[in-house]
Amino acid sequence: MEENIPNPELLTAQLLAAEEILEEEEFHHLNNPAEGIKPIVKKYLGIPNHVEQIDNRFYFTDGDANVEVVVVTKTIIRVRLAPHSVFLEEFSYAVPELPQEAVEYSLFEDETEFRVSTELVNCHIRKQDFHISFSDNTGHVTSTDATPMHWEENVKFGGYYVFCTKECHNEESFFGLGDKATDFNLRGKRLKNWNTDAYSFNWNQDPLYRSIPFYISVNEGIAHGIFFDNTFKAHFDFGAEDATKTSFWADGGELQYYYIHGPHMMDVVKNYHILTGKHPMPPRWALGYHQCRWSYYPENKVRVIANGFRQNKIPCDGIYLDIDYMDGYRCFTWNRKYFPDPKKMISDLAANGFKTVVIIDPGIRVDDNYAVFKEGKENRYFCRRCDDYFMEGHVWPGRCQFPDFTNPEVRNWWGNLFDELVDYGVAGVWNDMNEPAVFGSGTFPDDVRHQYDGYRGSHRKAHNVYGMQMVRATYEGLRKQMKNKRPFTITRAGYAGVQRYSSVWTGDNVASWEHLRLGNIQLQRLSISGISFCGTDIGGFSGEPDGELFTRWIQLGSFSPFMRAHSAGDTKEREPWSFGEPFTSINRKFIELRYRLIPYLYSAFWEHYRYGFPILRPLVMHEQSEMANHFRQDEFTFGDKILVCPVLNPGQQSRNVYLPKGKWYDFWTLEMVDGGRELAVQTPLDIMPIFVKAGSVIPEYPVMQYTGEKDIEEVKLNIYYSDSDVRSFLFEDYGETFAYEQDIYLEKKFLVNGTADSLTIQQSMEGLYTPRYEGYHLKLNGLPFKPAKIIADGTEVKDIVFNKDKTYEFKFRKNFKKIEIFR
Ligand code: GLC
């Protein structure tokens, strides 16, 4: 029944400032009410007749309902509706606190409208009908209500179903919403947010594991974002039912959204990060390759796999223990038959360069002989139904109860449970099944109560944040117990803001080419939806990939911020060497490339953390005015310098690549190519097309079998000639502590600029960290002349290597300020 929820707009047609009695049948679509519930009244905002200002908050009323407009920053305005004047207390898991920015604003009124303005955006409240619209400081209107905001009373639970409907324009495109399993451009789609365990999901299946109620619109080359901060089941319609309307609505909570102005998509994403937070710097090892499987056990198997990496000389940093390491799947226990001495095993693995990551699920087995259950029971930490019965359900351990992670006391308890695992040397924790998933029923019933950090609610309100609060408890607990070391966490479920606590993976995908294509889109989408640290199960979780599919997935995975292969228990062995040659060698080549690029990726994380940039950037983000780019969904840049064009079809020997305007270098051949066009590129199995933006400085580490295997003696800087100014970053620090929060880091900026006869590289630095290595190994690519003289900080460099492929190499000290290369 729920699947047929009609667009609120079509239900309500032209009714303005009026009340409508819905037919009982229509109402059923929206509420699925219990027997005997009367039809309800649907209400619209009336005529705004009064405004009151308290600092940066403006309250408009029609005499009954109240609308709050808050100037959050110069480019972010929040709108909130109180159907009968009373707002809920302000609390959000996504936005712990509004940004504190001194901003000027003003209120203006004439016969037709009220207008709240900052120097960059205006929020217009139309007097005739309470339509709310937004424009920029040139008067260009970016977003307009198609009807006034409206609501319907929820007779069963109290509160309201809340609706907002905006105009949708002919060429308007929509992006975002997290990990939706559909085309990148969401135009014409209707989607729902309700965290769901979606084993082996299909293309277009919705909803999936996460709920990120944030989308970006691009219309006439101008972008804006809407962040509908509502944790209830929420719906989005991007011109699906009526091509002229975009709607979003939820089954409860407040109609509260942030309008985030562009004009560029990048501005929108950066500002979304300002609201919901960024991923903290990950431990550097977590950027390496991770190997997972359901499950590696007993202990000897784990050791065999670890040794397999070292014997095959395939780099790897992380090895995972899935549910079978536990005693009867009881969290925080060990199966001592399989793992007699976990501390010793973990320490041996660590000596061999492996970090151990263990899975922890939310279901706690009902068992009075199990300490975690007993403590939770005694302290009343488990979720209860509305009449105080325990919420019970079956998951891996059998009959379970579930901690209420929306209770800060429970989160604290949970965090402390990791002390033994941390003592054993566990470096990371994987939170799964936290949608929350329950066998049979899918998830908890609606009436389950949650403490919700003191703001109380049923599961309808807490469902979508349950997983996020679980991984928050995990992350905060680990952070405390690991002292000053950065914990690694990964979660399956999440809500907007989950990036502050965890990385995510896209859940139980399938070993198919379609899923390779889908994963490629999902990761780009997550990245522009606040979740930059993301990856797919490389190879596909269920089903069997052949060598070709696995290798193409490793190629894409080498450019996923999180890189992990994982597979279900009923599949064949799935390590990078499992498919024999030529696959093993090609997999090695790409995993090695990943390791070479770790300083580049680590710097991209820094740019995310410090400046709010997403790590994967879809083509539309590079050229949003280019309409064709709104539909080009299979290429992206990794950071802002490396364009990746994965090969997504079996037997594919070539593919078309679109290069954004400007000059690019083919990473493999070093040939310079002009962008702003498509070109065909050969794609034999050992090649995935990669292009580097002219002017880039790409830092590189020597290949190691795991991060930190050897001290870095010098950093290689790959410099790609350009005739215009291009800036690059290199971020360095200890790689595993939080010292960067106290400015113990080094942020280097390179500025590259060339002419027909020269190339200049300038370096500037900020921060207090001093790397141990002394020098750089510089490699010049694409120089249009043979260098006759190189002057570095005033002295001439003598030892230049002239390579046959017209690249040139030399070494110099790491603190240089300026290097000039002359014809
Ligand atoms: C779920 C997870 C999967 C894991 C399995 C067993 O299906 O998504 O990654 O391997 O549970 O724990």
C-alpha cells in the first residue's frame, strides 16, 4: 500500500489556504490507519499577516501556523513550520549546532512580499499565498514553492505528516540523497528514506541502508541544495509524478529544511559539510587495501590469508573478522575454539603489518549467563515497546534485545565495552545490521520507544538514526580507549552527519557487471552527500565474479576512498590472487598504484576535513553548466586532479572518455590531450583510463606491503607541465594521532606555472609538523622543451636524468621555495 503513496501535490490540486477533507480511501494511502479512524483534515498555510523578528530568526504567521526563517550563514537559510504555532524543541543529530558566523541580514516588506536577505541570498515570503522562494543577489530566483507548505494530522501517533512542494523546471537536474541505487541524476525519480537491510539489492531498489535527506538541484547552471533534516520516513519526488513539481514530505516530525545556496555545486556540498560535519582524518593505514570475508576462521585461516598477501607481494593493511570469531555471535566475546589466543594472533598480525578489524552488531543475545546482556538488562539499556515489553527479535545470535543507542548513557556504556578488544590490539570496528535489521519483520515495530537524547520518540522517529548513533557510540568509545590514536570505524546504516563518526560501505551488493556500474554511481553520490569515506564490497558480496570482473572492480576500488574486498560465506575464495594469471599481476599493479598514491589520497582527505571538499567528484561538479554532464555518470575525479574512467563491461577493449575543458595527461602514456571533448581510449584488461590534470603535482610514496612498512626516505613529486597556474596540496602528519587538531601537521601548497620556455614550481607551507625524510624526487612530465638549466632556490641543479620518454628527473631538498626550469 505504502508503495502507492500519491504525490501530495496531485492529491491536493489547486487548494490554497483552504482545508480539504480527504476521501477515506486516499487517506489510507498516506497513513494506513487502524480500523475506525476518521478521515483527516489536510491544511495549507494561509495568508501571512504578521512578522516578528528575534535576532536572526523571523517568525511569520497566518494567525494559526507559524513559519520560522533563520539566517544561518550568508548562504544558508533554514525554514521551519509549526502547524499550530508551537515549534518542537530544537534538536538534531545531523546538525549538532548551527554554525556561528557573524552575518548581516535585513527584513524588507512591501505590498507583495516579506523578504529576509543576506548579502548573497534572499528568502521571499509571498503575501498572497505564503509561497516561499529564494533568489540570489542578482535577483535570479532559484527555488519557488508550487504550493504553500502543508500538513495532515496523524491521528494515530500525534503530530503531522508534513509536505513541501516546489516548482520543478524543464532542465532542472537533481543529485544527492546518499546511496540510492539508481542513475546519478535523480530527475524523474521518486525515492524514500527508511534504512533497510537490502541484501542483494537491485538496480532501482529503494530504500537501501542509509538515509541522507539532502539533494542538490542544478538549473540554468546554478546550484542550490535542500537539506530536509527530518529523521522520519521521508519521501522525495523529483518531477516523477508531475514533471513541474518537486516535493519532499515525511511521516512525522517538523517540516524543517535548509536552503543552501550555490551557485556552484561545490559551494553547496561545502556548506552541507559545514552543517553536518566532516569525516575526521582517518588513520593513514585505513587508506590501504583491506581484505574481508564472511568469515576467515579459525585463526590459522586468518594467518594463511595474511601470509598469502606477503608471499604474493600484494600490499594489504587491514584484515577483517566477520561474525564467526564470536562465541555464538555474542558481541564482545571470542570463540576460543577457533581463536584460542586472540591477543597473540592480533599482535602477530600487527607485526606482519596487518591491522585487525572486527564486526560488532547491535543484537545482544538474550542470555542471563552473558555479561553484556546482563549489564544491559540491569541498567535498562535495551529498547522497549510502547507498553514496556522488551523489543525482541532474531538476528545472527538468535533471540536478541537491542541497546537504545539514542540514549547517551547507553552510548557511553557501549563505548566502554570495547576495552578488551582495544587491549587485544583491535584497530577498527565494523558495525553491521544497524538499520536496525531484524530477521523476518525487517526492523523494529513503530511503537518501540527511544530516549532520543532526552527528546523522546517512537521508532518512527529514531529508526533512521539508530545506526548512526550506534557507530557514534563505537567511535567515541574507541577514541577514548585508544587514547590519542585514530580509530577506524565502518558502518552500514547511517543518517546525515554519520560521516563525523565513520566510513561506510554500500552493503550486500552482487558479483555482477551491473553492480560494478551501480557501485561506481553510489560512491559518487555518497561523496557529494557528505560521505566521502566510502567503498563497495569489491568483487560483489553475493554470487561469483570471474577474474575479469574482479580485476575491473579492483581497478575501480583502487580509486574508492575506502578499498575493501568482501564476499559472502557461500562463495569461492576471493583474494586478489584467487583467479590466477593474468589477474593476480594486474590486481597487484593496481593495489600498488593505490599505495603509491596514498599521500595524494591522504591530502584529499585533508582537503575534505579542512575545506569540506568531497573526495570523489562527478563530472557535473566540474562543469555543471554542461547539460550532457548531468547525465555522464561513470567518470569522476579522485580528489580534483585525477580523472578516473572505470571499465564497466565485460570484454571491453575501448571506451569513450569525456575530458572536462583544459589540458590533461594520459596517466599511462603521458600524452597530453585537450579536454572539452570525448575521445576513445583503449582498455585492455591491464588498463583503466586515468588522466591527470595539467599543472598537477601528484605526490607519491614508494610501494610498500603495508603503510609504514619502511620509513619514507624521499617523496616523489610527479609534476605535469601546464601553461596556467595550478595549485596542488600535500598534507603530512603523524598519520595516526589527533595532533593535527593542535596544528601539528604540514600543509604544503604547490603552484605550478609554465611558459613556452620555462616552468616554475613554488612551494609554501603551513603547520608545525616536520616529516623525517629530507628530500623530494621530482619528475617532470609533459615539458614542451628539454631543460637546459634548473635553478632551485637560487642554486643550479646539476644531476638531471634525461629519460627517453622526455621526462626529466632530479632531486632537491624538501623545503624548497621555488624551482625554475629553463629551456
Ligand atoms: C551482512 C553484512 C555482510 C556480513 C554479513 C555477516 O550481510 O552486510 O557484510 O558479511 O552480514 O556478518
